[in-house]
Amino acid sequence: MEFLSTSPARTEEIGRELARSLQPGDVIALRGDLGAGKTAFTRGLARGLGIPGPVTSPTYTIVNEYPDGRLPLFHFDMYRLSDAEELFDLGWEDYLSRGGVCAVEWSENVWDALEAPIVVELRKDPADENLRHITISGGRFDEADCL
């Protein structure tokens, strides 16, 4: 499925729509260049899961935990990790077993550790700096009626 976004608010709205159908143990693999909207999309996921308060990028902490929603949200930033082995050293399996949703920015750095993720690709439009192409694929989200 592909969506167009012309603002961070619309990117959050698309994330909020996706969150309505998420289930415990879902992994969201976020892909996109710097400034493409990965954190804005994750803020939308949080709102859709009923998580209040600010949602920020975990660039230096690697993971931020948001436990207070319909499902807990574990927001990872893998920018500084070089491979999947480092993710396992952080306790990846423990996060997966906690019944929440794992949103993974820079997922390509740890791709080998992700089993059947829902892939969210955010691409900047080369002709319009405010336009984002957001593609959701993988798992049950390859079916057109999921959102």
C-alpha cells in the first residue's frame, strides 16, 4: 500500500491508522533517509496505540519504551549499530517477548534479526521537499483491506 504525505501531521496520521491493526509482537521496520519522517511516523504509531506524551528519536539511547497504551511501544534507532549481533546484545528477544510493538528505525542495519517485519518505507520526493511517499508492505499488510 502506498500513501502520500505532505506534512509531518499527515505522516503521523498514517502511522496512527496503521497502529489500529497492530498486534502483540509486531515488528515495524522503518526505512528512509535522514529527515524522511521515521520518527513522525512512530509518533503516529504511539498515538494510535493510545500512548500519551512526547515521542522522540532514541538516537543516543538506542531504545525508548512507551508502556502506557493498548500495547507497549519499543522504539529503536539502529543508526549507530553495525549488525544484528549488537541488537541481540541489547536484549532484542526480551523486547519481542514482552507483548508490545517494536518500531525499528534504520532497520537495514539489523535486517538479519527481523523476522517477517511490517516494512514502512518513507521516501522524499525529489521534485517536492514536503512530499513523502510512504509504502507499507510485509505480513498481513500486503492485503489491501488492512488499513
